[in-house]
Amino acid sequence: MKFLEKSLIAGLMTICAAMAQAQSFETSARAAYVYDQSTGTVLLAKDAEIPLPPASMSKLMTIYMAFEAIADGRLSVDDLLPVSAHAASFGGSSMFLDTTDRVRVEDLLRGVIVLSGNDASVVLAEALSPDGTEAGFARMMTERARQLGMSNSVFVNASGWPAAGHRMSIEDLGILSRRLITDFPTFYPLFAETEFAFDNRVPSNSQNRNPILRMGIGADGLKTGHTQEAGYGLAGSAVQGDRRVIFVITGLDSARERAEESERIVNWAFRQFAERDIAIAGTQIATADVWMGAQQSVGLTVAEDLRLLVPILHEGAVDARVVFDGPLQAPVTAGQAVGELIVTLDGLPEKRVPLFAEADVPLGGFSARMRTAALVLWSKYGFAPGTEPDGA
């Protein structure tokens, strides 16, 4: 068996012919990650795998674990949680809690999401920690992050308060943002709330710090972050039409620059790329030879409609090909995964889509085996059974 490549049918190449390279996006962010959720396309990755101080953006992990605890019954939105002296001691962004408070979980969630409350983050952490401490919860955060595929994240606390070794990559924050949106659609609308005046304690502290929520660009989340070490950062998401774009930036010099760069990224992602139909489910993309089968070949198809995000300009090379380990060995079953369609567009990562056998190909009888033997002899010696090479 050999690794083979097959040319695609003309129709697929015609559809792809208009695709081209989008102009590259230059960002002033220290690190950046832009992801189109509808097609699973990474549009931009700048130092995205480097672990960096995430500041308050790491509160997204605390929120994720609180959502999980509510979903599996360990926590209820109506539970009243006590505020420890440790939680009440935090300055910076705050709900202004004190040790006499017992706070509803739902209020704490808003306190973290809308107000970026350090105190609220610690209250949730201590409630969910196996030993009742923020440090114990941070260890849980790191372990859960690994399970979610976030390999460049280590948590020391629940709030993103500056601490040695507390790090997340921008890509990991992108993964976490996607999971919050897809795993908890009931809770995710909390991220779009622009105001939360908890107990009217500090009315001037009631505004959501996320600047993109008020820009009219379809933004509906997620979280800002800022420390002196990290600079200004934002994990954001916006929806326009049927598309959702998720992005993370960090290392900006000011809140204004963070807001302006976020808007630039959203506009670029939506205006410089468009979705295109590439193949319809069941369409024959190519054929593969079958070894010892009742038929000599089988069609290869995609199981679902294939739409790709493509640059809007008409000037770049496109590479679309089918690869499989072949010839395929009979019997082949309809729906069996047998190869991949690989589409490459300049400036974007390649897209790999599984290909499946279009029909059953049972093991052939005597004539099929003889035909296969003839093909082997022909390919190896240049003659078929019953013939002799010239000069024999």
C-alpha cells in the first residue's frame, strides 16, 4: 500500500479558482489570535502559543469551571456563598464584598463577568476548591485546562492577579472562549450585559469594561484584562450574519489602543473573508482504485456540506487535492473513512476534510483476483499472464 494523491474533479477546482490571498493584517498587539468559528479557520496567529501573563482574562477559566459546576449540579445559581477574609482583601476590580456578605452564585457570576471582580472570583474558587482554598482551585484550573486542550496554561490563582508562573497562551484563551460559547449557550449571554449594579454599593463601578460591546459591530463578549506586566488585553467575540469571529489580543499600551485594535480586527475578519460552498454532501470528489474488489474503483465523497472561509481578493494560488493510502483493500464499506481532502489557500492554514467511500465494494471472485494478478505483473514486469516479454 502506498500514499497516493488524486486530482480532484473539475467542478471543485472551478469553485476554488476565485480564491486568493487576503492582505496580511499587521497588529500592534504583543500577541494575537483570530478564529472564524463557523468554518474553524485560524485567520491570524501572532506568538499565539507563547505563555504570557493573562491578567483578568484568566477569569474566563474560573467562569468556565463555575458553569460546569452548575451544569452538573455541584452548584446552583441560587446558592448563597460566604465571603472569606482572603476574598474580601482584594483590591483592583471588585464587587466591594465584605465578610458579612453571603452572595448568590448568579450575582457572583455577573460580578466576575461584568465587573471583573477579583473578590467574586475568589469566592467562587473557594466554594469549588477541594480544600476550600484559592490555591487548590488554581490546581484544578490547570488540570482542567489540560483536559480541554489548553497545553500552555498554568494557573496560580482564580483572578489573574499578578503572580509568578501564572500564564496562558493567547491560543489557549481562544480555545477557552470557544468552549464558553459552545458549551454553555444558556449562560453565555451574561457576557453581553453592559451593566451590573450589585446592591447599589458603588454605582460608578457598574459598567462592563469590555469596549467592543458598545461599538455596534455585533460583539457579545467576552473579557478584558490589564496589569502593568501584561499590558491591555481582550478576549472578544462578535457575530455578523451567520459568522462568528473570536479573537484574543494582549500587550497593548492603553485601553484606547485595545479598543481600536479590537475594532480593526473584527472589521478585517468580516470584510476581508467570505464563506464559499466548496462541495455538497454526497458529491463525488474523486475515485480510488480498489485492490481485489468486485469493482476496480470507488467514489470518494464528503459526509457534510463543505464551506470554507476564503479571502475575497482574486489573486493567489489554490491547492486542492485528495490523499489516501491506496489502492484500497476490498472489501470496502459505504461510509468508510478512506482519505482526506486537503485545501490550501495562501495565507491560511490548510483545511483537511475526511473523505468517505461512496458505495460498498465487496471482495471480488476468481476473475477479480486474476485481474489484480495481471495488474501486478504488468506493473512489475511489463507483461500480463499468458504473454512473454520480447526476446524470450
